[in-house]
Amino acid sequence: MSHHQGHDHSGHDYEDRGHDHGHDHSDETEPALQTLIWKQIDFDNIRTLNEGEPDAGAKIVKKTWQQRLEADPELESDADEQLLMFVPFAGVLKLHAILIRASTSDCCPKTLKVYHNRDDLDFSTTSDLEPTQTLTVSQTNDIQELQVKRAKFGNTYNLTLFLEDNYGDDVTRLYWIGFKGEFTELNREPFEVLYEKAANPKDHELVAGIGERGAVSGRRHGM
């Protein structure tokens, strides 16, 4: 019963719901933290379409690894079961996996379509566009690590996550989204190398200070 057009994005207050929060896996921090991407996420520019409460999508991404099992805040869809989330990064990410905590209920998302380096998508465009990869979310309270095809996500500036359907409920609900991978800060170092390689031999004495004199801006942004 998905409706790609006309999602009502007005916020609603939801009463507290009882959820089965699963087991405490607080002793499992080390393996995930080795490649966990968190502080490199551009939280202020996360946007989620069809979220029941304003900024709910950003809030569940802002949860730290230690907060991943907490029930609140949660993200719940509004007009129907679909959610579309745009997540930008403050540099270049080699994505390895997407981490999700949902539930065993029918509100659990099922089909997750991932789009790489697209900041212009909505429900209409995603229906006609082939995703970079399609993943399946399972009904479980545990943290799911959904591996991606790394060759397709080698230079990631942003991700769009389209939660297309769920296991039968009118709304979709989830509690945490995280990312694993390798992160590279954007800087001018590549341009300094290019300057040096292109330097005229007679100007060799200028090469040592070229990093201070170079005025080329080479940042690429996901927005």
C-alpha cells in the first residue's frame, strides 16, 4: 500500500510503546569500533522523508555504539511504511557495511535499497532508478550487519537509504543505523603532490614551499 506521491510529513506525538529490546551486547564493542563510522557523519544535513516526528531519522543515526540498544529515540514512518533517508559524510568513505537495529515485529523494514552519491532523490525518483545495491533486513532485535559490495562503494560522499517495505504493518519502525568502513578526510595533500610533479626544474627552489602557496580548492562535497 505504498504511495510514492503525497506523503504527509507532519510530525505526530507517539505514546511510549513496549519493545523487546533483545540481549545486552555491551561487551561486543571492540570488533565493531575498529571500523565504525560515526563522528565523520554530517549529522546536521541528514534528512528523512515520511518520518513521523521531525528529525527522528537523524536522531537514530546520532546514537553512539553504546546507545545502539536503547529504545528511544526511534524512527517511525508516517503516511505509509516507506522511509527515505539521506546521509552525507564529511569526507570520503569506503563503505563496508550498514548496521541496523530493528525488531521482530511486522514493523521491521524488509527491503533496503541503497543509492551511492545521490543527493537529489525522493520517492518518485527512486521508483524509476536502479539502486546501487538492494539489501534485505531480517526480523530480529539484534544488530544486523548488512555487507555491501565494496567495489561499488569505494568513494562514498553520501548515501540514500530507501526502506521500501516491511513485513506487513502499516508503519515501519527502527531504532539505530550505523556504518562501517574506511574514512579519508578531505584535504589539499593530493594537490601538493601534483604541483611538485609538474614543477619546472628551474623553479625547483619553490617546491619546498608550494604547500603554502597553492591556492587551488579541490574539495568535493556530497551536497
